[in-house]
Amino acid sequence: MADTGKDTPTPPVVVKKYANRRLYNTESSSYVTLEDLALMIRQGRDFVVYDAKSGEDITRSVLTQIIVEEEAKGTSLLPEPFLRQLIQFYGDQMGGLVPRYLEAAMGAFTGQQDQWRQQMQSAMGGFNPFDITEISRNNMAMIERAMGMFNPFAGVTGARSEVDELKAEVARLKAELAKKGG
């Protein structure tokens, strides 16, 4: 839940999704889009989405739709290997650990990001958006490596390509030595 700085947290906005796929914000009494909901998240405002007919909580599927839309805009935040690994965990006996792990990893990443921003602001009076990209890449690589620990065969193809490269290099060196020696 978002906190407005008061002692009591702000309750989540209730959004209803109708059969025609329209989303209705009950707080503002207006229809909203997935983009509007994404903006609410960026502003720290929490919401829940209920199916208007059944009353079922469908927040998770709406959040997933927001991610799909964001990815389709061209700014890919989730690398393809990560998505493939994530899909592998559906139905896997280790799959139950993944949500808690990802939540903890993203929490740690957010804490690091906030800490970094504070350091940059105090050191330079502002922050450089180019450096945050490198930190993001490093953290995503860390998450991918950690996800690979759950899958013992995750790095096998990469290891094979390294071995093939080394074999090719050895063959090239042998041929070079044969030319010089013969």
C-alpha cells in the first residue's frame, strides 16, 4: 500500500473490470486504461481489480497485462532468457519458491536503487540516468544467475559454445604451427 506520509496508509483504489474489458476506477468514478494503472503504480498508489460480475480478484492478471503492454512498447525490461527460465518454473516442483525469491530480489534491487540515488543526489546534486542502466543490467544478470541455480542445465549450451570456440582456436594454432614447422 502506498503511504501518503500520514500515520494511516492510503487504502487501495478499487477498480472494476467489466465484460467489455473496460476498467472503472471507483474512487474517481471514471474509466481508466492499463496505462493509467501503470501510472498509478509509478506514483506509489496501490489498487485492486475485481471482476465486476463475479467479484473475483483479478489484480494479478491485470498487472501481467500491464507488463505485456510495457514490453510491447519497445522498452524491454525482461530479457528473453529470463522469461524462458521463468516459464520453465510453471508446474515445476521448485516453482513455489520462485515468487518469494523474485519478490526478495526485487526488494533488494529497489533498496539498492534508492540508496544509489541518495548517494548520487548528495554527491552531485542530482542523478545520472545513464549509470542506473548499468546497475539495472548488473542486477538482472544477478537474478538470471540465481534463477540458473534452480535449473542445473541452464548454462550447458553456453559452456558448449565456449568449448567449441576453444577447440577451433586449438585447431587454428595447430595449423599455424604446422605451417611454420613444415
